[in-house]
Amino acid sequence: MADELTPDNPETPEESEEQAIKQRKNGLYPGVSDELAENMRSGWADTELHDLAPIAQAAHTADRRAALSARFPGERLVIPAGNLKTRSNDTEYSFRASTEYAYLTGDQAHDGVLVLEPAEDGHRATIYLLPRSDRENGEFWLDGMGELWVGRRHSLTEAEKLLGIPAKDVRELPEALKTATGPVRAVRGHDAGIEAALTDKVTAERDEELRVYLSEARLVKDAFEVSELQKACDSTARGFEDVVKVLDKAEATSERYIEGTFFLRARVEGNDVGYGSICASGPHACTLHWVRNDGPVRSGDLLLLDAGVETTELYTADVTRTLPVNGRYTEIQRKIYDAVYEAQEAGIAAVKPGAGYRDFHDAAQRVLAEKLVEWGLVEGPAERVLELGLQRRWTLHGTGHMLGMDVHDCAAARTEAYVDCTLEPGMCLTVEPGLYFQADDLTVPEEYRGIGVRIEDDILVTEDGNRNLSAALPRRSDEVEAWMAGLKG
């Protein structure tokens, strides 16, 4: 990684004009000669992009902003993308724009801010972004965020054409916000500088209402979002196929070979993984969020793979399959797997318009409770088990959640709008029952211990029922075995 001249970022445009470089403490060059500075100012081609068309979701983001405007008339609304976060010393984590900002703009640039200013007919939207790097003062090659270091970004004019929103220099925004009058709401937790500029203008209560509204706005997906979710599921299915093809290599290394294999598919076909992949082999499958992925992969064990591709537009899949590493379930593995499959079938059947959100969870849990009673692991009847929640020792978690730009989407929504709601066409949720028998659980027969099974699919509520967006991946145990055998040749 180059380190010759990577100064800190200037604090303000004025500081940038005065001194675009702050020397790294142990940099190899002591400074910039006047002759070099003059040389670097000239001889560069005009790279402005012309005849740009709006991004694919521009009409959808405009509709979303219009709905937001109608909900909060007469109030200034501030939605930041967020800033880069330091990973260590002077390296940053990969940036992922805040969901609220990306949902309303289609943009993913760090430091961006969407501002809706009240107007007579609603609101006037402006997107504040970093402009192209200044070549006159050397910012483009001397500043740590200069384009020579981090790559070209769109000019403000280009951004306007792509996003359909007037664009201004974000470095001017904090001062403008400090002098703003009237009620203000902001999405918190992403940009400390913006929050500081608004510190005497916002209240926690008003800001929370904005966050809740934007969460609930995503409960019903539009056509663009459904298309993105399908892309994510299709790419995820290919990633699972990739993993099956290299299970022998994973056996020779560790769960990290599985993680890396799936990540390659995600990175090539999308933006990233939507969450840390769970590549849990053997007893690790009983740890719900096993993301260390550093354990062995052994023939005869099960692999619980919970992973999802996040598309370039930031919509993620969330799919789980529990696969026999050697391609064949043992008798006890099949018994447990088939019980979970039966529970998932019941849960998926309960997903339809007009049904209660909780119905799919209740349907799946009933099947699992009945199985636990049938196997003699808990005293029945099933009604008693469910009433007391006794099945939860082995089912552990809820049977699903909303899905979208966040893997646990719409999380800030009110309870009455989420878990107590009635399902509507356009809602997308996961159905993911599981059974987990911990390796140290002395209440179950030894043959059960260390077996964890989860099956998860992404289900879209349609006008006449539901559609399984991740149906490209087999679920029934015999179909899984046949699929794996085919992939292994």
C-alpha cells in the first residue's frame, strides 16, 4: 500500500486552499517544491461525463422522498450516508452507506447527506456530496481523500443527472445547518459532524419518529426492490453451489475455505455479503451466529451454511441450508433435518396476504413441539409445550424476520406495524425454523448431541399467496443429496 504522501484530510475548504497537504510523520518526502506543485496543476484531460442517464431506481427514490415529504410537512429533514470508520491506524473499513440514505437517493458515497428543506409545495431536496478533487491547490494528489489516491468520484453535475437531485458541496453543509431555522429531524448515528451542527435544533423524540417512519416505509417492497431481492437470491444460490463443489478442499483446510468461496461469488456478482457468513460445521452449527469460521470440516458432519449476497444496490438475501459434508445424511441427521423441513413447510404455507405476521412462526413452532414430544425429549401435549415455551431449549430463535436492504430489515418499526401486523403483498420475510442440540446437553440422547439444523428461505408475499425467492436451492433431504451428488460430478 503506497504511503509516500497520504496526509490527513483538510478540515475546511479554506484550509484546503491554504494547505492541501499535512505531512505523514514518517513520510519519505519532506514537502512539495513549487516547481512540482506547478507541474501537477496542468496537463490533465477533461474527464467530465456527459449524456448520463438517471440510475435505474431514480423514479422509485423520487416516490420515496415524496412520501417522506408528505409525512413531515414544514420540517427540515436531514439523512446522512455516514463517514468512513477507522479499522486500524490509517486504514478504513469498507464503506457501506446508511440504509436510510441509500433508500432515499440510490447513492452510496461516504459523507453524502440528503436534505429535504420545506417549501410551499412540500419539500425541496438537495444532496450534498464531496465534489471532484481540486487540481489547482493539489488536493487531488496530496489529500488523503484525493482522487489520485482513492479514485475518481462523480462531479456534482454528474451526480445531479444520475440521481435526479440537485447537488451541492457537502463541506458547506455544517455551517448552513447551524444557521437553519424551523423544526429539524435527522437520522442519527451515522455522521457526528452533521449531528454537532444540529445539536440545538433536534430532539431525540422527533429524530426517533423519523427513523421509525423510514423503517416502516420499507415494509412493503416496490417492483425495483423485489427485482433486487430476486437477484440477491439467485446469486446466493450460485454461491451455495460453489461451496458444494469445494467441500473436499474445505475438509483439507477449515470453515474459512467455505467462507472465502462464498465471498468470491458475492464480491464478483454483488457489492458484498449482506452479513457475516455463518459457515458452521459439526457442533458449531448449534451456535446461532458462528462467524469465526475457523473450525474443521469433517466428513460425516453437517455443514450449516447461512449466507447471503448483497447486490450492488444493497439488497441482501438471507438463506440457510444444512448440508451433509460427505453428501449423505446419517439416519439421525435425516430424522432431525426432515423435522425442520416439515416445520418450514408449515411456516411457508402460512405466509399469505391477510395472515398475521406471527402465523408462520406459530405454525413452524407447533410442528417442532410435536416432534420433540414424539421423540420423548419433552413431556406433552404440544399445547403445553408451546404455552410454556419449553421447545425453545432446542429451537432457540424466532422463525423469521423482515428482509430487504438490511438483513434484519425494518428493525425500528413499531411492534404494531411489524410483528403484530397483517401481511401485505410486497412484504418479504425469512422462514427459518431450526433445531439445535448442544454438544453438552445431557437432557437428550447422546446421538442427538452436536447436531444443529436450520433451513431458511426468503419469501415474498404475493397477491394470491407467496413466492419463494430462493427456491433455486433444494430443501427436501433427498433432493439435497441428489443436488450435491450432481454438483460433485
